[in-house]
Amino acid sequence: MTRYALLAILSLMLPMPAPARADYPFSRTHPSTLKYPELRFTPPEPVERTLPNGMTLYLMEDRELPLLRVEAYVKTGSIYDPAGKVGTARLTATVMRTGGSERLQGDAIDEKLEFVGGKLEVSVGDEFTTVSGSALSKDADALLEVLAEVLRRPVFPEEKLALAKAQMMEGIRRQNDQPASIANRVFAQALYGKESPWARQPTIAEVEKLSRADLVGFHQRTYAPNNTVLAIAADMSVDEMARRVERWLGDWERRTLELPEPEPVKDEARPEVIIVAKETQQANLRVGHLGISRDNADRYPVRVMNHLFGLGGFSSRLMRDVRSSKGLAYAVWGYLGEGRDRGVFEMGAETKVASARAAVDAMRQTLSDLLEKPVAPLELSDAQSALVNSFVARFTSPFQIAREKALLDVLGFPEDYLRSYTREIGAVTAADVHRVARAHLHPDRLVIVAVGPAKELRESMAGLGPVRVISPDETVR
């Protein structure tokens, strides 16, 4: 007897499942019709302290593991690079960590952290620099000592600066290796302008000229306790955390800061097609225009719109229309971005070169549908539920809560942002989504960037507006 015959006989011997009881209230209920109580969630509030020198602390106890985790946000970044010295902020942050201080040089920092199983990293963005670290709670002072030395007393040794410059210049030489990176860079330049702090890129010539004096000056102008927000969670009381932070950072001298405000973004981009010539097997597409500021009153309807339009994965309209229904892209997304001044509205896709025009047409059609057709009730509620659920998932540890609060402080969000988020998202209506789409999205202003073979793309993009072909090394606007 075969195994399959034996299984068939045994299946006949099993009792038949009992029929659904007619008196069971959900026996004929489809899962899609089930109603759930509204999810209400308010994240715990970290304890906020301000040191006499102006440093803001967000502190939370975390008794789950004997760890201390810390993240310092210094409100300085690449937007403050002096003209002609793009890359200063990045080099400053890099050499702060690798060079260390007179008392704790970079190699000594590595040894000290390795001995206690800790880590410390420094990274820089447009608006702020992040110094993050972790160690066992019993080694809290060792970690905070290193953090303080890096933040307060960097010496920027010449040999570490030379190494960092060489690494940055190699990165510039390789910046055209990835088509997606080219598309992002050219798209930003097209919208903001190549000299804008939101789009400019360092050149090898600029980096070669940067000196130790440039880094020292940048640190003195922008790093100060009254320009720093620190998030910390540890297996100790809040008071103990505050005492330890004040021990190492409390006598860091407050400074009067005069950070130059970047020039306001000028909306001068004109609709056009920019083809970046690169022999690739696929095309990288970016389509859009300038977006809104993050203090815009429409932020909550915009979040809902972004999710259902292009950030909701396979449930988003762009994914459904461009990839799932038409098979025109490997990846596709879209969102109306918020920025300190102006973010970007971007639709993006990666597709076969032969499908590039059809993908652009499909994205533009999905955009038109968003502006013309009302949002269905189920589509709206699904987007709201997804946003609320993902919001809750961001707060799985006390450190995440403290870090989120500190970051929102740095970015200038309202003090009650976290408490009101789920309520505000839940209050968005279909009419709100339609209104903000029509107010902030403009099909007649679209700039199209396509990276790929120039001849094929130029032919396929004809009729979408003026066409310009550039090399990856050229800049626009």
C-alpha cells in the first residue's frame, strides 16, 4: 500500500468537523465586517530636564536590560557649510570621532569602548548631527566620558583629517556608480538649485582645500550645550541619569550662537525632462516638484494622503496602478514631503528602459486620479489604521520614546505632537485628503529626471516637455 493510499484511508476514519452552530453569533460573519474598538494610544512621556548650561535632556528608566543608551542631537549640519567649503560639517563630525580629544585620542577611545563592550558613533545630516552610544549601565561613566570628550574637546589631528578627506574624495569619485544616487542628486538640484544648501554637493577641489582650521572654526561656531538635545534611557533612576550627565556635560560652557539661516528656497524650477545619460539595463525615474514645510497646517491630511497614494506598500495607489496592474516597475513610490523650508513632492520608479515612458504616464495618471476622484471610505480607513498601527510600533522601548521626543524637539514639532497624533490622523476625512491633494500637488509643474541610455529615453520621453540630456557629472540649475 502506498503512503498516499494509507493517508486516504486514515482520513476517512477521522471524525467529520461539527457544523457551525446556528446560535453562534459570528457563524455567518465575514471577517471583513468585524468591528473593532478604536485604538487609542498615548506614548509615555520622558522626563524633561534642562541643565544650567542650556542642554535639554529627555530621560526614561528602562529596567528590562542593564544597559544605558544615549543619543545627542546637535542642531548643526551641512546646511551650515560655508560657501565654497561644502563638506565641512561631514568632516567635522567624522574627525570628532576618529580623532578624539587631547586626553582621549581616537584610538584610545576605541580601546576604552572595546574594553567595556560599548560603542559610540557620529553621523551628520542636513540639519543636525547625531552622537549615539550604548554600554552596560555599570559602565555608564565610561561611555558618557567618551561622549563628552568627543562633543566638547575634539582636536582634529591632521593625520585623521587627511584620512577622512581621502575617504570623502573617493566617495565623490564613486558617486556616479549607482543610478539611483544620480537620480536623487539631479532631482534635488533641479528643484532647489545646485547652490542651495538643500542640494549642493562637495567637489574634490573643495574637499582638498578644507583644513584643520575650518573644522575647528565650524565646531566653535555650532557646537554648544544650548544647541544640543540629549535622549537617554538606562537601568537606573531618572535622577541618577541626570546626575551622571551633569557630571560630564554640566560644565560645558554655554555659547551665544549666530547660525546663519539658509536662504529661502526659490520655486524657480520649470517643467522639463532631464535625461542623465548612463548605459544601464533599467531606468531610474524621479517626477515631481517642491513640497511643503513641516509646520504646514495640513500635515495630518498629507500623511494620510501619502500613505494611500504612494507610501502604503502594496496597498498604495501607485503600487497598485503602476506595478501590480500594469507591471511597469520593479519599485514605485510617491509622497508629498515636508521640509524645514520646502520638502519635495516626488514620484519615483525603477523600471525597464523600454517601459520608462509608460511608467511616467501611469504615475501621472494616478496623480490625476487622486486630484479628480474622491477617496473611498474603506481606502481612507485602511490608511488611517495603518498609520496609527505603525505609529504605535515605533515605541517598543523607553529609549525609542526618549529619542523620538528629542528628535521632534530638534525639528521644532509642537510639544503635544505625540499625544495628539492618533487623534489627528483619525479625524482626517476624505474631503480633507482631496483638498490637500488639490492644494499642494501640481501636474502642470512636474520636473522629470530619468537616468539611463540617452538615445532610448530621449525618444520615449518626447512630448512630455523640453528635453535636456546631461552627463552624470553635470549639474542642473
